[in-house]
Amino acid sequence: MLISEKLLDKINEQIGNEFGAGLEYVSIAAYFESEDMLHLAQVFFDQAEEERMHAMKFVRFVLDAGGKVEIPAIPAARTKFKDAADAVQAALTWEETVTQQINGLMDIAVGDKDYISQQFLAWFVTEQLEEISKMSTILTVLKRAGDNLLVAETYITDFLAKAAGGQAAAG
């Protein structure tokens, strides 16, 4: 096997965390859809799919490294939010937690002098910067909008579309 048992155990944990993040995002998307904020609902449904893709990247890595995938139980997602800002704050808090988890994986890979895993994990380190930045922006706009959530939703979806276009051009 190309990775240490310690890293394997933590990556298997992270697979569960990523699937769990996907469930959190589905719950947030459902909240926004129930509030008739369909554009923000779609943002979070898309985010849920992205988290599933992250989990699958970890699954493929474990298999390619010769390890055994063992997905832990995934806790139920939060289903109640006070308001739109509370829902997005939950997403931001989740992303901050995931960032700590990814950094912990990188710490293990560095300690193991496991350059293959470091290279793999570097993508996730960069991804977490994007995720925290996105959630922070959404939260700031919602807070500034106050009761004018429809304008906030339009602004946020336009901003994210432009940001995605810029990433496509850069990538």
C-alpha cells in the first residue's frame, strides 16, 4: 500500500465527512427552495454534488494507493435554520471544519514524507480556499441585504456565475 495506515484511516474518515457535507448542502438547498429562493437552492444543490465528487476523489485515491475503503456512518444533516444567513453560516462553519480536516490529512502526509499524498491533497487545500471564500461572500451579501433577500439572491447568483466564468477562462 502506498499510504500509511494512519493516513488511510483518516482519509476513510474524510470520505464520510465529504458525503456528510453533501447531505448538509442538500438540507440547505431544501431550506432555500422551501423559501422560494430557487437560485440559491440550486447553488447549494450544486455544492452537494461537488461534495459527493470530493468524496469520490478520496475513494479513487484510496483504491489507487492499494488501500481498503471503509466509509463510516454519516450523521444526519441539520434541517432547521432561523433564516437565510443562518443556513449559509452553517455552510461556512462546515467548510472551516473541512479545511481543518484537510490540513490534518496534509500534516500526516508531510510527517510520513508521503509526496504522492501531498500532491493529491494539495488540490483539496486550494479547493478549501475557494469554498470558504464563496460561503463568506454569500453570507456577507445576505447580511448586507437584510430583508431584501430577492436582490441578494440575484446578486449572489450573478456573482457566482461570473466567478465560474473567470475560473473556466483561467483553467
